[in-house]
Amino acid sequence: DKEIRAVFLRLFAQLLQGYRWCLHIIRIHPEPVIRFHKAAFLGQRGLTEDDFLTKVLEGMAFAGFVTERGAPYRSIDLFDELVAYEVKRMRAEEGNKQKILRHIKELAEKLYKNENPYPAVTMHKVQKPTEGCHLRLHQKPFPRLDEGTVQWIIDQATAKLQTAPPAVKAEKKCMVPSGPPIG
């Protein structure tokens, strides 16, 4: 799963490399409007006649992408790093399947670590009861719960949560790098 996502991440990073150079922020409105200069992007890449990329750039998904990711000041993620810093590496790897596969595995590992920041914490899966298990005669009834014990357990868990570090890292906002200009 992560490797497939890494392949698509790498593909779109290569496809949209340099897109930030074609973003224009219009500040005449109370809220700034971000506009993508499609002709400049296609012209700099020499792809003005490319139907596929033209249709991608005209789609609603790309408009949402520009709206969401076009802001010059926000938290940076793996896609931003690929577009800004890994361009030379991806160009050098073209034609070498081993290097491309190694890079995809690295990206997949980063995606996995991003989704599982605390590998020591594991979730135990409760097995689904078998069909007809409720018909068994030897099944014990669920015990009665003591209100005081339940409240004590809840209080203990609350005390632990108050002293524990935050589970989610605070987003650090900074200037989004543009990467190298389109050549």
C-alpha cells in the first residue's frame, strides 16, 4: 500500500515540479486568492500541446490542490520536500530501475513513519465472535461492574493522559520552498 502511494507521490512530484513558480497571489480581496498561471507552466516545460497535462491542470482536483497547497506559508510535508529538494535526484535516477525502486522504498518508509509515529504503541485486535457462539451453554454471564472501581480506572487513565506528551506533533508553519525553477 505505501509503495503504491510512494509511486504516485513521486509521479505527481515529477509531473508538477516547479508549479510553485506559476502561482500568483491576488491580494485585492479581503481574503487573498491564489491563481495558477497554466500557460506559463506549460510553456516553460514545452508541453503546450500535451492534452493529458492540460486536462489535469484544468480539472477541479487541481483547482483544489492549488487552493489547499498554494499558500506560501504553511506546514511542509513530504510532497513539498520532493518538489523542492529531490528534483535533481529524480532526474539522475531516470533510466535506472534499481535507484528508482530504492527511492520508492525510502518514500514508502517515510509514509509509514508519518502514519505510525509511535511504533511502540500497538493496537490489539479483538477477534470477531464465531457464528452461533451465543447458543453455547457453557457461556458465563457478563459480571456486574462496580461503579467505584470503574470510576477509579477512569481517574487513573485521566491522570496518565494529563502527564503524557501530546500524541500529535504541533504543526510547524514556515515558508514553502519553491524548488528549482522550471527549465
